[in-house]
Amino acid sequence: MPLRYYTSSVLARFPFSSLGKNGLSWGLGLQPAYAAPAVKKEGDGRTPAGVFRIGGAWGADAQIRKHPKLAYRQVTSRDLWVEDPASPLYNQHVVLPHEPSTAWEKKQQMKQNDAAHKLKLFIAHNAPPQVVKGAGSSIFFHVWRNGGGSPTAGCTTMEEARLRALIASIDPTQQPLYIILPATEYQRLRTAWKLP
């Protein structure tokens, strides 16, 4: 089955505003192993570069416009996204059977009542089943802050209407991919990686 890529140029229809406050570093995606001086680490403020599967949305709304096969979950106070590298559940979504009660559980809670996190689409950097502890977690497309004037901790942001349009356009049966590379790396790797 052909893969559908969402590249920087394709995303001109869905322009993103900002990336990590400290730029890009190589992430763990579908791209071939690549030796580089800068690789994504937990808490480094960098957006992972590479080729990533996308899919699975979370948000504040009870339902959203989406493909019937795209997973969506309305976030509650019991939803966690584990960013603790010491946990066996690192970089995974967890639903507690109870309200968070420990400091650890509260720290892992997915953000609520935050306009920038009212809707998000997962970017599968360092994703299960092969999660590398400490290599970065919780990477999403989400709503931008300050009209695009604020950088992120590692996510990719865009205007809410554009994000909703992007999510609505994704057919998970087409195995959509997101490519994010510096322009020079994209041109250098385009032929070898068979990029669009």
C-alpha cells in the first residue's frame, strides 16, 4: 500500500507555527539509523527530526470531525501520558482506574483546561513497542500559543482551525507519515530515502 507523506511542503496547506524552543535534533522514527551529533533527549526543548507515523488524536471535545478509523479520545482527569523515563510506561498513554492521587500520577496527567492542548495529534517519535528510555516523549501536533509566537517544548504547533482540518484529512488506512527535516538534510536524503 502506498504511504501518504505529510511533509513541510505538503503542510503548506496546514502551516505550523513553531517547533521546539531549541530547534531540531534527530528523533526515533522510521528513518534509517543515522549517526548525528544531536539526538532527541527528554526535556531538551527540541523537536525530533525524521520520518514518523502519525495518528491517534486526543482532545477536550466529546467528538471531532475525523476519519472513522482514526482513534480519538476525549481527555479526562484520569488520562496520563507518561514522561518519566524511569517508568516502564514511558511515552505511553495510560488511563487510571481512579482519580490521580499520588504526586507522580498528577505530574503525568495530560493537560486539561489549556487552549494549546485542547486538541492534539500524536507524532510517533520513540513510540511503542520500541521505546528508548530518555529519548523523548509526548510529541504531538497541537494548537499554537500567542498566534504562533511561542516555541514549544518539542511539539509542532499550528492554528486550531488548521489542526482540525489536518486531523479531518487523515485516513489511517493509508499509513500517513510526517517528515520533518532541515531543508538541507531533506535535499541531501531525498533520493536515498525515497522522499516525495
